[in-house]
Amino acid sequence: MLDFLTRRLSSLSRQISPSTTRMTYPSTIQAITIAKNGGPEVIEKTEIPFPKVEPGHIVVKVEYIGVNFIDTYYREGLYAIPKLPFVLGKETAGVIIGLPTDEAVLSDPEYQTRGHKEGSRVAVDSLSTHAEYISVPWNDVYPVPESVSTLTAVAALLQGITAISFMEEAYNVQKGDIILISTVAGGLGLLFCQLAKSRGATVIGTTSTEEKAALARQYGADHVIIYKKENTVKRVLEITNGEGVHAVFDGVGKDTFDSNFEMLRRKGTLVSVGNASGAVPPFAPLKLVQKNIKLLRPTMNNYAYTSSEKMYYSNALWKLVQNGTMLPLIHKEYPFTAEGVKEAQSDLVGGKTTGKLVVKVSN
């Protein structure tokens, strides 16, 4: 009988979350939204109801949001939106202010290993989260080590896990490989570059200006091609003595797709990372035959999909950040206003930036 009462009291104490007994949430919050698809001009900052807090959710007070190409894909309509108006954003970092109340979640070993507690710093990968407060499924919330700030966390999360998972699963970069990274001075490009060098690869990068080329070299690129001045295909074949590279990590998309096949060696791998210039149009699979090319168009969330996969890659990321192997470069902090986010997205797609763009929401 005593054992039963002890278990029952323990269960009840877990069900009564501090967030439900102590925290009073505001009725409305500010968020970055769109009411229709279009250019940056459709971005608004609006007042919306506080998000619904589900029993399996964690509530986060947002400090920083990360600006990514995927935000522009949803804004433009390249990626389907569930409904309008729509809250933009997929990457945030902040502090936990509310924990799950679902007994099944609290008893889940995967949840317990994350060690979430109120006041802890976290990074979040979840759609529609560019707002002052967010309520998201616990499995979308990554614990952040005490030595890593929320600013560093938001600058590293999506692009860092993308770099690690793509260079492990899409093409496993090895010592002695020659790797081509497009837009090497961008936020993702610099992380790809650092990681490839740490694995012993030779890195060839492409970028648009001398200043960006110098930055890429500082981050480890062995050869940098300024594509506005040089013939990229010719230079890559010169550098590789006509053989081509082992793998291409291409975030440009439509404009560089065909030339990638000229720069890959036999049995090379093309990892199509993004659509900066537009989506790649349909093509015949026979295009792969000439050199037995492997082609992938992966997404990070299908590598970091299960709870254990998310923890595996996030632990790997924080370790590489903490030991200095992968350090995100922050290009600029923008204000949490409609104009600030418009400017950030315009700068991102306009090729005016190096490193990561972030928006500061709160202290």
C-alpha cells in the first residue's frame, strides 16, 4: 500500500508542472508573419494570441531567431504553407519557461536524457517560431551547453547539423578527398569548409568577391574561385589535374546544376543542398550515367529525425563548437521589426552577406 501511495504521489508531482502553477503567460505576443505569398514586402510584425500550450510542449521565451533561405522559400510559396496568415521562421534560441505536463513525455527516457529545466538555454528547430514566445513539441527542442550562448546556438543549430549530417551521410568526407563547396563564404559554406578541413579534405570553394574569398581562406579553404571573374569548371579541372572532385556540396541550385557534372570525377557525388538561384528543373536520370554520378537532395530533418538522431547530431555539433572546430560567423544582428526581417531576407538572397544572419528578439 505504501509503495502504491509513493508511486501515486510521484506521478502527481510530475504532472503538476511549474509552468502551470507559477507562470502566467501573456495573452498576446508579437510575431513575424505574412498574409500572402510574395517578396520581402509581404513581411509584417503582428500581434497574435499566445500559442496554445499542449501537454507535450515546451514553452520558450525567444532571445534570437536565425534567418535562413527556407524562410524565403515559405514566403515566396516555393514550399507549401498550411494556412495564411502564417508565422515565419524555423530556427530560434532562448530560455525555457514551461515544461511538458504529459506523464508519457515526462517518463520517456529520450526526454529525460535531455535534462530540460526551467531557465535552461535551448535551441529550437520548429516551423512558425519567429515570435516572442513559442510553444513547441519537446522533441524539437535541443539543450544547449552552459558554455554556449543563445546567440552562438541560433547561429549554429540548423546550418551546423546540416553540415555534419550531410558530410557524414550524404557524402562521408574522408582524408584525401577533394571537395567543392559553392557559396563557401556563406553561413553554411563556412561551416562545411571548417568541417571538411577537420576531416582531412582539400577544399575548393566558390564565391563572388575578393573579400569573401579572403574570408573563406581564413576559414580553411585551400582554393577559392571567384566565379564572376573566373571560369569555375576550368579552374576546378586545373586544380584536380583533370580528374574532378570527389563531391560537390551545392547550395546554388538551378544556375550551377549542369556545370557540377563537368567538375565531378567518375563515381563522384553531387549533394544538392539548396535553391539559392531557384529550384533545379526536372531532368532525365540518364544524366547520371556518363560518370556513374550519385545525386542526393537531402534535408537535415530526415537525418536528424528521431529523438536519438537529433541528440547524436546536436551533441556532435556542440562538441565541435566548444573545441573550436566549427565556429559560426555572425554577419549581423537585425532588429525584431518587420523592416529588420525584410532587410535580413533581402540581404541573404542578394548575396550581400557572409556568415549567419540573426534577429535579436529579447535580452
